[in-house]
Amino acid sequence: MSLPRVIGCLLGAFVGMLGSTVASAHPHVWITSTSELIYAADGSITGVRHAWTFDDMFSSYAIQGIESKTKGVYTHEELAPLAQTNVESLKEFGYFTFAKADGKKAKFEEPVDYFVEYKDGLLVLHFTLPLKTPVKPRVLALEVFDPTYFVDFQLAKKDPIRLVGAPASCTFDFLRPNDGAASAQALGEQNFTDGGNANFGAMFANKITVTCP
């Protein structure tokens, strides 16, 4: 099965790769991530704001067929359909964002304030995930990853995490995953599609911990 021409749709990329009998189980899309945790005046966390920069190959693929007034320059309006396609496709995967407040799963609403920008030859998807219920935990654990490891997430080298409006006593730490490419390639694609390693990508999760004493 060839890669479906669904511009900017992550699911389209997955479907095309899953249809290949020779593909090995390594990432097919690479994303550099920065995240902001948003706080209300009372100190509760209300949501997470992401900025995801796609790799150059995927960026080049995604803008094919998109018309722009200026060659090589794309406005937010011109990229609006692409942004909508992305966030709609990500819903099935939980937006690759998983949170626990004091050990209890925190659920998100659908994205708001989303848009795509084209910067330095790369696409950047911006969106905010509001929490269904604002939380005020002592410890918030946030993970960003693709359970099937078709998308590889890496935290940005500079300022990957920010606390916006957080109480002064709150601190954060983050853990970058070890490079697991070698072990991933050793597994065949069938290991992922039959459900046996459905959560393999958790081994490569970017783990963010926010502590508010």
C-alpha cells in the first residue's frame, strides 16, 4: 500500500507504513517538542500547550499541494486546513499526551487555539490541551510519546518545558529517554500490529514531573 496522499495527516503516514511488508519497526516521523503547563490564578493546572516541530522530510511531504501567495512562505490561514487535519487525526492517539495528578489519570478536552506555522523549512504544530477538570496536585506527571513508536518525540534542547503562571514554589524536572532505535529495529512490524508491543513506545517517553509542595 502506498502512502496515502492525505496532506499533513499523521494517521495517513501510519497507514502507509503499516501496509509495507518490508518496513522495520522504527519511527517514521520525528518531532521535536516543547511544552508549557498553564496555571490559573488559584495555582491549579488548566492545560498543556504544545509546539511540535516536524522533521524536514515530513514537513516537505505535508506542504505538497498547498497553494501560497508567496513561494516558500505560508501564512497561518493558508495552513489552517493542515492544522485541522492534524489535530483531528491526533485524537485517536490521545494527542500523544498522558498526565497523572498525584497518581490519578487526568483527562484532556479536545485541542483549542491550534495552528501550524512554516518556519525555516519545517512545520510547527501549536495547540493547547485543556484539562477537563483543573487540578492542583502536589505532583503532576506528564508524558509525551507515541505508544506504537511510529512517531519519535524528542524534547527540544533549549527550554523544552515552561511553567506559565505557576506558584513560585513549583518546580519541574524532565527525563529524556535513552536512544532505543537499535532495539526497535530488531522487532518486525508485525510485533506492533498484532498488539503484542502496543505500548512499546512508552520505553521512549519524555517524562516531565512538576512538584508543588
